[in-house]
Amino acid sequence: MSTKILPEQETTPRTSHGDGDHERFAHYADKHKITESMVTGTPIRALCGKVWVPSRDPKKYPVCPECKEIYEGLPQGGGDGDGDQ
């Protein structure tokens, strides 16, 4: 019986799901969490499930179709900031 030493591998944390399409869109999330995330660098979760740290102007990108569909299906009123990009 022998022990094998595997080559060292570099690991990079994934803060996004899927094939990268999420990177091309602006996402909906709680506006208070977005502000806090931009200050602290803590990742947040969009309505569609994407996890990211906001760092760019969302007005320069089209709205994520999944976020938009989920947002439009939410009951009107009573929202405490959800829906802001």
C-alpha cells in the first residue's frame, strides 16, 4: 500500500451560479442589503438566487428576466425595499 500526494490545487470561491449569464444583468434585491453589501463587501442574494457583491451601476445593464418575473409575481405593497437593483 502506498500514499499518493496530489498536486496542490488553487481554489477560488464561487459567488455566482450557472453559466455566467447572471453577470450580464442587473438583479433585484433588498435595497438596504445592497447598500450594506457595497459598504462591507458581504455577498447578497438576488431574487433569482444569484449571490454577488454589488459593485457596478445597474442602470447600464438589462434587468435579469428571472428577477423581473419573480418581482412581478410578488404581492403589491408592503414591500420594504425589495425590487431595487
